[in-house]
Amino acid sequence: MTKKKFTGYFGKTKVKRHAVLMVLLLMISACGNKADLISSNSTTTPTTTVVISGNTSSDVNTEPAFPPDQNWTSDSTWDMCLIKAPEGRKYEWLNYTTWMSLERQRREFPRSLIPEITGSTTAFVSSEENNSDYKASIKNFIDARCDLIVTIGAEISKETEISALQYPDVDFIGIDQQHEKHYPNLASLLFPEDHAGFLAGALAASATVTKIVAVVLDSEIEPSSVAYGAGFTNGVTHIDPDIDVVSIPHPSDGGKPDADWGVTAAREALDYGADVIFAPGSGSGSGVLKEVAGTGFDARNEALCIGAEVDDFFSLLQARRCLLTNVIKLPNEFQDLYWKPDRPAIIKQFENALHLPSEYESENTHSTLSLISREFFLGGDPSGIHIGPVGLGRFNSWAAHKIGEPNRNFLPSEDLKSMLSELTRSLWIGEIPTL
């Protein structure tokens, strides 16, 4: 089978497969019966966005889900395809920002120095929490001749690793995944929860009045919960070792953590006297934040709260009464591009939060994800584990309350912002132990 090669910046080559099927990605509903195409095209460069939502197939052995008589990939484009994690607090932010990163890479491909490349395409599919669905989604993108397939979440880690072995001419990036084996076409991008917990702990220690803070966890044994908890405790201790830390994990024999249990756990933390509570749990988090926020008239301990994984300022409006900020994973952007006026303002308060480590210096490169993607594109070998940055989101301005009053107005000083910015950088490059 003939393989087309793209000449890279450094004399390397990128192999592009020739496949029998030319395919069109369809938007498919959760039941898989209705379809609409969503795409955007550039007149200057043949770049395309294609979106699928819902299940693509219930069986990887079924016929391809896309008609072979229409195509959106080609041998002259770099085609990047994303399989999102299941919906919910745990992956809401990662799903969104990873897609934004791929979209930005697509838009910037006209800057490419490789004459054979005429542009780029992107596509994504939203998967259900079903093993066969993951396999089908990957297989459909393989049939679609995607050059790069990005998958999100530990739930799809095994399928990503198996597919990397099975399809060596396709490049894979697994986000928030630890892979057991090494393959030259498989990279892992991790955003450590202990780093996020450390930042939350440092902020909590800086905001407490009672000298008691708390963290509510979805599990006492699940790795991400353990990492959030350990990081939070160490972050508090880093600022003030005399502050008491109350840790309330969901018991392993107590079923699944949910918002109702989060309410109960938050009340327990408040009973202990905690006045800053960290809620990183994807199951319990919303319940914790709502309970700490109260009604606007009955705040206990004048308590403040810190969320994780999502931007709760918009996702959970009631939490604004107590919300200091959220800790978030950053697959999309770092360095000063993030804070230009036309960029999102999610973490604009941290203008110096992520000083770019020297090994990441590259023209027009804006994130760890884009660096890995670019290296694959150029025919390099970015395989293995990469550590991405985490950061704090917007600080609450305490002015967006229609009912009642905020629990307590806490506006971080410039010195505190600078300290948290330096901690963010130090965590990313490994200067501070967090476990």
C-alpha cells in the first residue's frame, strides 16, 4: 500500500495513510437515528470543522457509520479528531478546552512552512460511558482517515492504547491517561490533581479566618481523589502549618458519591468550623458548593468555597455566594497569548502564572497539547508522558448576586496573586513536591 510522505521542518517525514473509504462525519443523536452535518470552511485555506454527538455505533464490527461517497479528510490536510469523555463535572472543562485547542491549531495551520500541507480539519464525537462505544468511535475515526486521534479520560485509556498498537500509522494522544506500554505513536498528557489540590490549599490557607479549612472527596482510595486531598493538605501546610485541615472522603462501601452526600459532607465540614471548603469531587462537588453557598442570608462561618474541573462561576450560579475560584486543567493555552484582549478571560488575573519553561519554547506554540500534536505532524516522536499545567480560574468579584449577600467578600491582594502565580509555575516544572 502506497504511503504519502510530508517533508517536515527538520527533514523528518509524516506518513499519511491511503484508505479505501472517504467519509463524512455526521451529527448523530444519542439513539443514533437522526443526523445533521455541522461544518465550517475557510476560503483561504481548506480547513474544516466536523462534529458528531451521541453514539456512533454500538458494535465495532458494524459497517462504517459514514457514507463513503463524501469526504472531509484528504492527503493534503492534517486531520485531527477528538473523542470526548462522558458528560459531567469531571470532564466538562477538559472536553471544552481540548476542543478549543484543536480548533485553534486548525485555524493557525496557514502558517505552516510545509508546502505540501494545504490546511487542517478537526472533528469530535461525544461518547457515552460504554466500552464498545469507545472502540466504535476510534474505529470510525480510523476509517475516516484521521491523522491524529485525541481521547480524553481514564475510561478510554485501554482502548486508546490497544488502538495505537493496532494502527501504527495513526497518532494518538490520551489526555488524563496513564498507559501501561510505550508505543511511538502514543503520547499521554496528564494534568496532575495533586498540583491542582496544592493551589487550592495555598489559596484556602490564605483566605481562612478560623484557621480551619476542609476538603470533601469523592473517594478515600480512588487515585484522583487521593491526589486532590494530598495536594490540598500540602498546599495548606506550605502556607501555614498551624492551620487545621479537615478531610472528608466518601466511604468506599457507601455507594456512589452524589450531590446529596456532598450536602451532608459540607455540613459536617462547617460543623468543624471550616470557613474555606474545597470541593473537587465530580459526584459530590455541586452539592458541597451549594450547601456552603447557602441562601444568601444564612451563611455559616462566613464560609468560602473552591471548585474544580469546571468553571462554576457560570456552571453553578448559586455557588457565586461562596466561590473564590476553581482549579482547572489547561490543555489549551499557556504563556502571554492567553491574556490578550481577544482571548478568554478565564484566568486573566494570573498574567504571569505560567512562565514558559525553556523546553517548550517554540514559535506560535501555545500549549503542551499543540506541541505534542505539532511534533507528531512533523514526523517526530513525542511519545511517552507529558505533564500539562493546571491553574486557578477567575476570582469572584462578589457583585453577581441577585438574591441575598455573598458569604464574605475576599479580594486577593496583588501579593497573593503573585505568590499563587509563582506556585503555579513551580508546580508545573516540578520544583515543589506535592505528595
